[in-house]
Amino acid sequence: MKMLAVFVGLCLVFVFVWERVDMVRVGYQIERLKHDKVVLERERDELRVKFSALSAPDRIATVASEQLGMVLPQQGQVIVIQSRSNGAPSPRDTPVEVRIAKNDLSGGRK
Amino acid sequence: MAGSLSRGRRYFVLLLLLCGFGVVLFRLVTLQVLQAAELAVKADRQHQKTVSLEGARGTIVDRHGKVLAMNMEVPSVFGVPTALDSPAKTARYLSPVLHVGTDELERKLSQDRGFVWLARKLDPEQGRRLGHMLMDGIGVVMEGRRFYPKGPLLSHVLGFVGMDGEGLEGVERRYESLLHGEKRVTVLQRDALGRTVFPKGLTEQNPASGRSLVLTIDEVIQYVTEKELEDAVTRTHAKSGAMIVLDPQTGALLALAISPRFDPNAVSALGPDRWRNRALTDAYEPGSTMKAIMAAAAIEERVMMPNTMVFGENGRMTIANTVIHDHEKLGWVSFAQVIQKSSNIGAAKTGMALGDQRLYRYLQAFGFGQRTDIDLPGEAGGLVKNPRDWDRRSVASISMGQEIGVTPIQMVSAIAALANGGVLMKPYVVSEIRDARGRVLQQILPQVKRQVVSPETASTVTAILEGVVTDGTGGKAAIPGFRVAGKTGTAQKIDPRTGTYSASQFVGSFVGYAPADNPRLAMIVVIDEPHGEAWGGTVAAPVFNRVGEQVLNYLGVSSNEPVKLVMMSESP
């Protein structure tokens, strides 16, 4: 009986110590993961800022005109037209908008 | 003999043990009882670390979710001068990475202090290079830094933040209470090496981030507006310029541009003169653009109709000992032509027919002399004198846009009311408030201020203002394929030296909307002190035209003019 009591006591002490050690171990793990999360969040934010800066209209216009040789359409060269999905015009149809660059408009607007 | 010796030794050993245990017991009692409280505090101090945490400042995005301002954690570098052996050597070592002069770094590191900032809120790239160079006496802490990834785009609306992250101008300032993150103090447990183990009580929660804002601004429209305004200011060698693009049906700002621009990422070297939002803070005499408002009042009150004939006095009329001139000698003309040809004499006569009280009432109704209450800081109310302070020529002067101070936001709001069937809307720039996860917490809806004139009057004035563009002074604002309504304005500035109207300093402006039959845009262009020809129709109307055409195309607004498309195939 005495032996059993000593054994149970030792087991309880072991469980208590094991639990404390494991808590510390998990604590370190959590801290490491939190640190990783912070690093990844910083990286994500940095990429967001970079993406946003790279997609700035100022920059796109500069790249388009200086590197790709693109030019803005002249006045009247862009025409927004509306077409309907089926032949018969109906006020309930959702207009489909198509943008085209005008190459030639014979008798067009001046 | 041997037994007594053995007993003596046993007692001696026992005594030694008792003494030993006695010492241990005494120490135990001293530590656990006598010094318990003091040592517990000391232990806590060693095992616990109190850190002050602050949630990230909220992000600002445009109406399509494009990021305009956001926070990022970046390194700040500090030094502990008392822990350094050679400040000069350390300064030389760090200077190229921190981009701070060697002399300045050495001066800081030679101070007799325990802590000194060496460089705050560095670029992430600098932080990465610095990571390999840290030494005893030099440390790094992470701080939130505000980034404006689009550079100068929308700078006068966004504003900027101070070194400690507090909003100082623009939306950043107006919505400071929502944007800033929560501040919280947390206690963390640490081990013998100073590493954090876990928070005390396991109840740690990160501080809440600030709210994010969705603006009504469209990044593309803003870019087009800024570019065209900047070009016009450069071309005319003007002192400055302002332009606003508004949705007349809601009052939502689509773009607000000021020239010259500034970069909110590097604002420390600039003064308020550069970052002031002139479209809200600076009142100017509107000149002839005021005739559009006066025309609406006169038609609403049935004082004038478009075909009412007015005698132009052949370009010269005297009111209260002051001679009023027209730039074109007019005889009998219709009221519509008075507006289209921007006749000062016709406007003065109309104002006098309307009378001071009615004119004043309509000025107030259109929102002049009071703030529009747009959700941006620093707005001025403009200047509209009370009729009891008017002199004998005030009615005539105000009808021509003199003796009155308006801001560009007031003028564009007033003209937008005409585009919106006579309903004045409150202009606004923030459309949604969201939490850090992007969930909408509050949606800001358009607000009607009041019905200023009837829809019929608004429609009649629109037809007259269309004539300004087709047959009058605003021809250069015409957008091919669209009906445009608007009014030019050219106002002399007051010369501060003489207190009289300057002969060389003008404000040229154009205010209007398009398409006139179903307005999608209300716009104002104000060019301050252009050199050379300063007419509003010459310096401001072309900007309206260029921005209007590009923005209408961008919004997919189709032309109401029939076109013939010819499909061309390449010849072999």
C-alpha cells in the first residue's frame, strides 16, 4: 500500500513537472510562430506597398510612353459605342459597351 | 575509549550538520519571510517585460480599392552612448547605411546619455542591410511608418502624418480618431536570456488596428485631373491651380487636384503654403462664373427669361459713379446672350432687377458664405457680406462676381446643383469606413442639403450654359460628341500694395458639367495668376475639355452624336 502511495505521488510530481516543462516549450513555440507571423506580415505589407507603387498611374503612363512608345489617343479618337446583345433594341437590354480606336471616320466629326 | 571518541565525532558531525541546516534555515526565512515582498517584486521585474503595443494605422484606398496610404513596420535605430568604446568609429561604420552624416552621428553618440535616436523609420531595405551590422550599444526597434505609394497623387486630399504617426493634414487629420490604432500595455514573461516565453496570464491580445477608409476618389480620374492641371499651370506660367471633379448626383468627389503638388512621403522640408488644400481654404472673387448662379436666381424669380431682351448700353454703363465696361459692345440682346457673351452690364441690370435681398437669399441658398461641410479639414466659408453692408454698386458688383469671395468647392457644389435638377448636395470624400478585416462598419450616403431652384429653372439655365460653350466665351471647353454646359470667369485680383484691382494679376476659371443632358461630371478649373492671356475661356476651359473627354471615355459614357465607323482592312 505504501509503495503504491509513493508511486502515485511520484507520478503526480512527474506529471506536474512535465506539464510545466511542456508549457514553457509550447510558449517558446508560440513566440517563434508569432515572430514568423510578424515577419510574414511585414513582407506582405512591403509587397503591397511595392505593388501599389508599381501600379501608380504616373509610373504606368511613363513606362507606356517612354519605354513602349505608346501615345495617348488624340481628341475624338476614342469612341464609346453601345451595342445590344440581340438584334432588336429593347430598353430592358443591358447595353454592352465596346471601346474602339477610331482609325478612319469618313465624313465623321470635325 | 574508541566508543567515546566515536560518539564525540558523531556529535561533532551532528553539530556541523545542525549549523549547516541552521544557516540554510536562516537564509530561507530571510528570503521567504523577511524579504519576501521585496524579492517578489524584483523577481517579477526580471521575469516580466512590459511592452507598449500600438495597432497599425488604418489603410486608405480609392473607390476601387487601390491603396493610397498604408502603414508598414520599419526599423528605427538607437544608440546607447555610454556603452560605446569609439563613437567616431561607430559613426563612420553606420553612416553609409543610415544615410546620416558621420559628424552628426558622432555628435549624437558622444553625448553623455543612456539613449539617443540615430535614425527613425528607415526604409525596409536599409533595415535589411543594418541587420548584419548591429553591435553592442546600437539597437533597433520596429515602428509603424506611413507610406503613400502613389507619391504626390492626391496629396492635398490625403494629407500626411507626423513622426509619431498622428494625422496632420487632409483625410489623415480629419479621420485621425478612426485611423489610429489602439494603444495597449502588455506584460510578457521572459526567460534568463531575455527571450519572451508567453504573456502573463495567457490573456494577451493584439491591440486593434485603426479603421480603414474608402474614398470616393477614383485614382485614374485623379491622375488625369492632376496631369492636365499641372500641364496648364506650367504652360501658362501660373502661380497655382486647382481643379475639382464631382459627381453632381451624389456630391461625391471623384478628383481634387492642386498644382503645384507635393510628395507626402517627404513633407518635412515643405511649408503650409505647399500642402494647403487651396480648393477648400482659398477664397477668390469668382468673376463671371457667378453669372450662372445669378441667372438661376433671376429665372427662378421670373425676373428674366432666356428670351427677355436686355439693352447692353453699347458696352458702357455708369452705376453709382462707377463705369462698368463690357469687352464687347452690345445693343439689344436676349438674357441668354447676356450670359453667353458674359456681359457685365447685362448681369448688373439683372442683379438690380432681382434686388439685394433676393440676390442675397439665393447666394446663401447656393451655399456661398458658409462651409460646404465637406469631410476635409481647413475649409473656409468664403465671404458674402450682409446686404446692410452693401453700397450702391454692390448688387451690380456681386452679379458680376466681384465683392464676393468663394472657394472652388463652393462654386463647383453650386454649379452641380444646377446639373442635379436644382438639388444641392453635400460634397464628401469618404464613402466607407471598414475594420482591419475589410468588413464595412459604416457607409456614408449622399446627403441632400436643399432644393435651391426648381428642376425647370435648372433645365433652362443648363440650356443657356450650353450656349456659353457652343456660341459664347467657353468654346474651348466643348467636348466632341457631348453636350457641355458651363461658364467662364476672369477676375482681377486685388493688388495688396494698392488695395485696388490689379491690371496684371487675374484668376481665370471655368465651371461646368457634362453631358448636359445627363450630367455625370461637374468640374471647376481655377488658374491663379496665369501669365499672358488670362481669360478663363483661354486658360481654364481647355483643361475642362481635356479632363472631361478622358474621364467620360474612362467612365464609358457614350457620345450622343451619331458616328459612322469605317472598317479598314490592311492591303496585301
